[in-house]
Amino acid sequence: NAGVTQTPKFRVLKTGQSMTLLCAQDMNHEYMYWYRQDPGMGLRLIHYSVGEGTTAKGEVPDGYNVSRLKKQNFLLGLESAAPSQTSVYFCASSPLSNQPQHFGDGTRLSIL
Amino acid sequence: SQKIEQNSEALNIQEGKTATLTCNYTNYSPAYLQWYRQDPGRGPVFLLLIRENEKEKRKERLKVTFDTTLKQSLFHITASQPADSATYLCAPLSGTASKLTFGTGTRLQVTL
């Protein structure tokens, strides 16, 4: 049982490059979330989805886009990477909003 | 604005003692409060959920209390072990909200 799988695990980008982070869950959860975690800042919600085909902005959405074309996948895109987006990105899923979230092990992204 | 406070300083305790971690929140009326554990380089893992009408919740050596008057939750680990060393995150959730907000976490270090 894989749970939540994030791809890739590590990535180094140059400023201005674009990339997509993939999150896949095999638990048939409705809700999916993208967070970033920076030292001293804790987990901050970027975007989330309450079901297939839906997306919504979280606390820090600027510079990111997301898509949820399939229920099991939630993609996070950086169109033009900036050094301020250097962070660890976590994806999570839950059956409903008030139920426990299951997290992946993160993508460590460095932007030079 | 909504604010969640967890002690940013590490809590160092001796093996066998009870560890108590605090989560205070302001401008919130959470219907639920969740606690997670995060190990270095890993995603958070759900531990316990407590509802506003529950004063206390237990799971093995873990105990969570929820005082809506004080706007505080306490997380206790009894008979602590070095394997309990990790960062612990609290996350209150309002009843109508569709997303969690996490505290910055408290790092617990259990020594022999």
C-alpha cells in the first residue's frame, strides 16, 4: 500500500525554469493538498482540491498552479521558478476535510 | 487573524518522564484539533484527533486534552523513549473550514 507518492524527491532548477511536481494517492481520497515547509515557518498551504476537477487557493498560492484532472493525482506547477520558491514541498490527502491527512515524504526543491 | 502558537524551543526530557507539549490558538473556534509527528526528512504522520466536545483523548502512551475556554491543547507522552524524539505539530480545524492550518511545531528530544 503506497499511500501518497511524490515525484521527484529532489530537484535543482535555475531561476526562470518551469517544472511540475506530481502527487499520487491510492486511497481514493477526495481531498488533496500541496504545502511548502520552510525553516521557522511551518507547513503553509499552497493550493488544495476538494475533489476531481476542483482546485482552490491556500495561504501562499502566488507563483504556483495546480490541476486535479484525475482523482488520484494532484499536480503542482511552477511556471517561472524563483529562488524564493526553494523549499520542501509536501503533498497530502484526506477522505474529508476534518479527517486525518496522509502525507508524502516531500520533494526537496532548490532554485539557483 | 488566526494564530497558532507552539513552543519553538526544543523540549529536552529524560527517558521515562512525561513530555507535555502545548498548542495555543487565537481567533479560532476549532471544532477539531489534530496532532502530527514529523521526523527529519519525512512527511508528517497523523497521531490523534480530538473534537471540541471531547476533553481528553488517549492512544497507548499518548494523551491529548482540548480546552476550548483556554483555547489550548496539551499533548502528553508518558514513559517517553528516545524513539519519541521528533517534531510534533498541532493543527486546529474550524467546523466550516475545508483545510487545516498547522502550527510550526515543537521539537522533542528524549535522552537516555
